[in-house]
Amino acid sequence: MHLTKSTEQAICIMVMLYFQDRRIYLNSKEISDRLDISPTYLKKIMRKLVVNNLVKASTGVGGGYRYRENKKVSLYDIYEAINGPIDLFVLKTDYIARIFKGAKEISRRYEEYLSTISEFNKILKQSLLSVTIEDIARNILQENSTIRLDWNNWQEEFERIYSKLEKK
């Protein structure tokens, strides 16, 4: 399975928002600059995340985006928001049935084949549902995964956080 660029960017955005101080909205310019995504393209991604209730948006001065409070966001939630439901193996034609045309009990065997493909999609979905943004945060920062910062002022925030970590 290959993640689309949009999906990978959306995952990174969600990680940024996860670490963002929940009282402060992260402005789109900072996300765009940090991930080197055009503002227009970023708006398309953000709209999908907002519509799918993964991100909260606010307009005006001090506006931007925030991670949804008390929400566990899985990789599947993000994938589905950007791409729609997972159907990695979707047969668009009946070519398999055509090559065995005339064989005995082909329709039953073909249905079994389709059932196998369907099961594969379910397993993939369950795998993506099992990994959350919180899991990714814990893997990246381990015991420091509860740190919250303001990406809008990331230079000052990194200095503040580094000084706290050095004191430990």
C-alpha cells in the first residue's frame, strides 16, 4: 500500500496539531511553511479534516486549527478523510470471470475470490484503526509526548521546552 502525498501530509498536520497547545489555534501559514505545502493545497487538506470532524477550525484574528478535544484519531480516520473508505483491492472489471468463462461452478468460486479480497480490505482497515496519532506521538517523543507547544512561535517554544528537558 502506498500512501498518497495528501494522506502523508495530513498525518503530519495531525501530529503537529496533537502537540499544539489546545488553547491556541495553529495558523495555516505556519503549517504551510513548516511542511512546505502551498497554502491553496493546505486548505483543501484542512477542509477534509474539518469536515470529517478531526480538526476544529476558527476564522479571524487568532484563528487557525486545533486538534479535536478528547478525540483519538487513527490513521484510518485520516486516510478516510482524505481518500474515502479503504478499498485497496476493488475490482473494476470482470476480467477474472471472463478468463474462466464456461468453467463449472465459476460463479461460486469467483464469489469466494471476492470474499477473500473483501477480507483483505477489512484486515487493512483494522490495522490502520489500531494506530492513533497519540501512538505516533509516544513513539516519537516517548516520555515527553505530553508536551504541548505553540507552533505559531516555535523558536521560542523549542527553547522553552529544551530548557525544561535539560533540567530533568
